[in-house]
Amino acid sequence: MTRLRMPTGVPGARMLGLGSAQPERVVGNEELSRQVDTTDEWIRKRVGIVNRRIAGKDQSLVDMAVEAGGKAVADSGLGPSGIDTVIVATCTMPAGIPQAAAQVADRIGIKTPGAFDVNAACAGFCYGLAAASDMIRAGSAGNVLVIGAEKLSDWIDWSDRSTSVIFADAAGAAVVGPAEQPEIGPVAWGSAGDFVEVIGTTPEGRIYQEGQSVFRWATSSITPTALAAVEKAGLAPSDIDVLIPHQANLRIVEAIARQLRSAGARTDMIVADDIIESGNTSSASIPMALDHMRAAGTVRGGDVMLLVGFGAGLTYASQVVICP
Amino acid sequence: MSNEQILTDLAAIVEEVAGVDQAEVTADKSFVDDLDIDSLSMVEIAVQAEDKFGVKIPDDELANLKTVGDAVTYIASNV
């Protein structure tokens, strides 16, 4: 039997750089409450959002991905020539073809990389990060640029008060490379296709979600996945310094934090709350929150972070990552 | 499990989820009007109660549980 030669691979992977991008335009709750039947108080209490950023017609999903990805590549110190694979996690491209990753890479100046998009909705960044880490460990990739990018505003019915106050636009990115000592832990992931109908798009291409069903799922099924990621990494909940759940709804973020603390996480564990000023940006929310928190000094190099993605599909994925 | 024990355990869940003092959580209290608990917190309380008592509390049943006593009775008859 013919034997195929395979690359040797490396022990692990780690984050080398971060970046994010948001549109200029800030949309506050007061502005929305003039358009749909809602109030600032209701939005703050039920969703926890104060402001969100919405892109204009002249700023595409790819534009935001290029900006965030370019910053992460610069931050890594590698330069575009050091990247050989690009993954874009997204669920809001205008059409299925063309995909985002190849054109994003070209505009950043990354020549002929392996390039593909991942659609795991709001869990997409954690799925892409897991793929990147394992491709590097197996030796299929050297340094990988992983981007979460969404232009949800193109898919919002601005007369629907249940979605228009929640979703927003952004991109977040990380460069991942080889490491002798692994700094990206094993992924714990899964899906619940039997709940496919609770988040989706209408025939007119507008996002809908059954809020209470999604809330129930997120507050009952996600913490076990996060705890599984901690266990797989050989750690205990008390080892987690920083919790970065997908910024779906502040109430969900707080519920996951409370449940993790009941399971042994520390009371001084830092919990991402980027949703307050950024809204729910689906696959962009985790890398952007991380980038914002690092810039603000809220997280520091070496911190043990727990990333927790969950979203439409339904899909979920979680892993422990050491802050670069 | 006695109704008293269910009430004690339920009150602990309500305190953890909604920050309401356990002593306030008595059978005659309305979740919404007396304890100021909104529908999202009710979902969280239901999720934790399902786990604690081994019952199913679907959304349509949850909507009928107006008072703490309603919840205790529902849990007691469905365990």
C-alpha cells in the first residue's frame, strides 16, 4: 500500500495578534425609540444595549473584515507575507457567492492563501479558531488569520422592535500561529438542529428570532459546554480570569457568569460586557470584545480566558485561550 | 418532597437569579407585581427549577405561574 507523506505538525497554537473594526455611526436607544415602539429603559433592562454601530451603504462586510484583519496582522508583527491561511466566520454576506475570505486576504496583501468562510452564526469565531488551531497543530497551516465579520444591518427589518434594537455591524480578528506550549485549548462544541426554527431569516431576507426560546436555550445549555471546554483544557472553573461569551444579550452574559460562579468560577472573574456599547455583532462579538478589553487594559497577556460562542443553527463552541 | 421544602428551595433559586431576599419569597407573592421579576428572569428561574426538582416547565405553563404558590403547586404535582 502506498504511504502518503504528512507534515509533522507542532505541539500547539497561540494567538499572536488582535484587531477589530466598527462603523463610525453610533445609533443610540433614543434614536431607535423614535422609529419603533420601544424605550431606552426597556432596551437597557431587557437586552443591556445602550449604543450600537451601524454601517452605511458605502461600508461593506468585506471592508470591515479587511480593516480588522489588517490590524491583527500588523499587531502580530508577521506582516501579510507571514500568513498562509485566512478564515472568515460570517453569516451575513450579501450572497453565497463569492465568499469573503479570498477577497479579504487579497485586499490585506496576503498572496494566494488557503481561504474559506465558516458559517456557524454567532458561534462562528470559536469554530474558526478551533479549525485554525488544529490545522496549525497538524501542520496543514503555518499562521492563520481568523476573522469574524458581520453586517447584520442589511438583514434587519427596521420596523421589528424585537431585532432592530439588538443587532449591529463589526469585525474582529486574531492571528493564530504555532506554539511549543499550547495557548489555545481543545474546543468543546456541538449543535442542536432540532431547534433550527428559533433563529432564522424570513423569505424577504430579514432576521427573526423567538426571543424567549433562544433565551431559555442560552441560559440552560451553554454553561455545560463552557465547563466542558475548561475540563478538556485540564483546568478548573476557578482558573478562569476572563469570561468572554458571545455578546448576545447582557442578561444571557450575566446568567452564564452566574452559573459558572455557582460551578466554582471566581467572583473576581472579569466578564466581557462589550455589548453595552457595541450591540450584538454575531461572529464579530468575541474577538472584538477581546480586542477592546486588551486595549482598555481590562485583560492582560497571560490571562486565562474562556471564550463561549452560541447562535443560530443552533450551534455552540467554547475553548480556553491564553491572552496574547 | 413537601411543599415547604419546595418553597425553601425555590426561594433560594429566586434569590440567586433575581437578587430578591429569600424571606420575601412567600406563597402569596406575585412574581411580577410583588417581587418585580420580569419574564426573562422567570425563564431563568424555570430553567434552574427544572434542574433542581426534575420537572419540565414549558413556556406555556410558565406563563400561568403568577404567584410563588402557583409555582410550588405546579412543581409538587409534576415531580
